[in-house]
Amino acid sequence: MRSLHRPRRLHRFLTAAAAALTVGLSLGATDANQATEAELDAIKGLGPASTARILQAREQNPFKDWADFLRRVKGFKNSSAARLSEAGLTVNGQSFEAPTQAKAAP
């Protein structure tokens, strides 16, 4: 009798593992150079207008890094880049790191 229940357990385990993997992948990063319009719109903090600006700038050339992204896409600053990065947006697979500013000498 025991052997009859093993296939069901295995099936349940595999189903649960597949569901967990799918959820894990959907929570992953969204790269600005590869994302579709819908994927960009799904990032908290991006709407249709900002998504359109990203796609338009990307049509010219892929973004090299976050500094390039901020130079070319109007309306984004370091603070908004940090929030977008926390929400899952990357540029070339990299999360945003605010540039460190050297203190001025007295």
C-alpha cells in the first residue's frame, strides 16, 4: 500500500517546487535594456509616461550603466534610481548604487 502513495507525494512535491521556482523568478530583477513595456510598467514607480521615455532612449542605444540611464532618461535622479532599483530595476544586471561624494577640503 505504501508504494501507491509515493507517486502522489512526488507529484505534490514537484508541483510545489515548480510553483516556488516560478514565484522566485517573477520576483527577480527586470533589466532596463531587455524589459518589455509591460515588464517596465510592472515596476513600482514606473508608469506609462516614464516607461515610454525609457523605451525611447533605449532605442537609440542600450544603457551602459545607471549613470548613462540617468543622463539619457529625463525625470530620473539618484533618489528615484535608488527606489526603482529597490523595486527590481537593473541596468546591465546591476542594481543602483548612489555615487559617493568626496568631502571638500577645508
